[in-house]
Amino acid sequence: MNSEIHPTTDTDKGQCDLPSDIVIDGLVDRSLGLFSLDLPLRKRIIKFVSPSSSYFDTSILAAIFLNSIILACVDYRFIDENYQPSADLSLRNNIIEKAEILFTVIFAIESLLKIIAY
């Protein structure tokens, strides 16, 4: 294997043979090749999404819980020709369809923040 692409681990030392400037305390020096650890925006995002920030994790878990409840409330009495719940015939399904867009945006933002941070 090429050591530049696939770093090997020295079993005696338990360390990877990557250059020291690539990984710092478990964080990559440049996230997505754009955001360095010195960038104030990335520092704020790391602080915001870090495990010590229980508000972020708690809010994401609450969103997952609410999304699960909302998905369980779909009204299958009103279906379209493809046997999918119809939002046109049911107000509840219409609200759920709109809420799913909101939850998708929330989870996409969570993913993007964590990708930038780590």
C-alpha cells in the first residue's frame, strides 16, 4: 500500500505515520480543505457542536424525537393512486409534509455544521 494514501500504524508506538500538522487533537487541520483550525468561524462552530455543548445535542435529539412522533401520525386513510399518504385530501398529512421539510433542513444544517467542525 502507498503510505501517502493509506497511513500505517506503528504497533509499538500506537501512532499513525501522518504528518503532525494534519491531525491536531482529533481534528483535521483543514475541514473540507477550506476551513482551517485558525478560522474564527470554525472555532465558533466547534464550540457550538462540541459534546460539552449539551444544548446542541439536546436540541437535535428533541428534533429526532419530534420527527419520529410526527411520522407516526401520518393518516393512511387518505392515499393517492401510488398508495402514498395524500396531503391534498388530509389536513394532517399536509401539515406533516410541511414539517418534514423543516426537519430535513434542521438535519442538513446539523450535518453541515459537524462536517465543518470535525
